[in-house]
Amino acid sequence: MPHSQRNPELAGHLVAPPAPLNGAEAQWRLGFLLVPGFSYIAFASAIEPLRMANMVAHEHLFGALTCSPEGEPVVASNGVRTEVDCAIDDLPALTALFLCGPNPIEFPKERRLIHWLRRMAGRGTALGGIDTGSWLLARAGLLDGYRCTIHWQDLPSLTADFPRIIASEHIFEIDRQRYTCSGGTAAMDMILQFISQTCSDDTTAPAATDLLIHERVRDRNDRQRIPLRHRIGTGQDRLSGAVALMEANVGEPMQLSEIAGYIGVSERQLERLFETHLATTPTAFYMGVRLARARQLLLHTTASVTEIAHRSGFRSPAHFSRRYRGYFSVSPRDERKGSDRKP
């Protein structure tokens, strides 16, 4: 469409040349630490709102610099090789630094990165974790006493490994000088919230949101996983309530009679709900919930099989192993060995 035919209220936003992200003249400069295996979609979702904010404001509000430990190129989880602007020691002063974490969680030069992050925190730099980047911040002790989050698959290990943090299932958390998000497109919501907090006006973040074709900036209280009613196409509140109780009581499983009582149905009515809408029994579904949680712990933590069995509500490791093999067709130990062999 010719520029002259565009809506005059939007024309300035659409045709204005974007200011560069990495210039020294930016009012606020953000750093992004990329590590091998980082989530490309999460990184792109974090950095693009900054460019859009510069476009709609017609000035260089935000600058962005990418870095790696030695300034070396970094390969993302999707195989894309990404050049960075500099090594971590060559970064100028930053308003905030965000760690773009890998999957699986493995940070080369972890000890050096931890010391560097602690120095950054000591200088008053705001710190953020994108996807599994939260794990390294927690490992450095920089999330102790802070509300934080991480991708839902890694939440059990984060909670187990770092008891001093306040972990949530929310898509992002902003607590004082700490910004964490669950990854994926949640990084966009977190950065748009950062822009909204940073800019003195109330128009830059909404206009950037519009250009991103992002319907709304999700609130931090939004949960990561799609609600059951959307996943299975049912509006059965009692069924959703039963499943929520199961998911919240894995280590000490509830009796079906207790679950039925909490949601206000008989045990037979509970069975009919599961048979009608999920084509299974409550007992089988609950077992699947527990084994799925056990698999998360097995693949994303270093907890022993015995400990995982206990945390998944099984009376013994042998009972757990039998159930696990019957459900996944592989023993817990072989599952973990197979995961260790993956690149």
C-alpha cells in the first residue's frame, strides 16, 4: 500500500526508520548473554520489542548488545549460528543484563559466569533470566528471596535445587531488580512490561505491542500452561478442579473419595466425568500425572531414582520402576542414560 494511503494516525510509526539497537547514544542499554543451545524464539521475542519501541518513539530509547564469554559465535537450539557484539568483559555499563538460557541446562564456563554475574549485581545492574537463564542466576545466589520463574519443564528442579527462591508457574516475574520469564513468547510480555515501566509515557509500550501484532501484554499472573478446558475442549469446571487437585498433590496422592468430596460429586460421578471427557479412569489419569512429574524430575534434575520415587508418591523405588517401565516402555535408569547421550 502506498504510504499516502495508510492511516495517518499510524503512518509515522510504520514508515519511520528504526533506530539502531546497539548505539552508544541509547538512553537505556540492555545486554543479552547467549550460551550454546539458547532458545532463539525467546531471544527474538525479547529483543524485537526494543526495536519497535524505538520506532514508535522516533528516538533511540533502547540499545541492545549481545555477548558470549569470549565473544565467540553461539549456536542456538535450532542450529542457527549467531554472531555476538562482544565478550562479556568488554560490555559497557548496562541498565539490565538478560541471560538467554539453554535446553538442556548446561552452562559452559559456569564458575566464571557466576563470578561475573555477581560483579554485575554489585554494580547495580538489573539481572534477568530468559527460559533456563533463571537457573544460573539461582545458582549464583542472585535470586535468593526473589520471586522468579522458569520454563514449566524445569520448575520442579529449580524449586528442589534452590530452596531460598520463591518460584512460581507464572509466565514472567518482576521482583525489584530481577526479571525472569518462562521462555518462548513470554519473553515478549516481560520486555514489553520492562518498556512500560522504563518509559515515562503510557503510549510507547502499547504502540510497540500493536506493531508486533501482539493482542495484549499478558500479565505476570498468567500461567504458562494452557488451562485444561482449552487443552481438551471442555468447560467442565468440576473435571478441571479434579485434575488441578491431582497436579497439586503428587508427592502425597489424594484418595479418589477426597477429590470427589472437594469438587462436590460422588466417587461414581467422578469416574463418569473422566470416562466421558477423557476416555480414562481417574486412577489411570492420576497415575499418568505422577509419572509425567517423575519424568520431568528424572530428565531435568540430578535427584536419585529413590528420591524421585518418593517425590512422585510411590512407596518404593521398585514399585516406581515397574510403573514407569509399564507407562513409558523404558526403565527410569535407562531413560536417564538415554537423555545423557543426547547432544
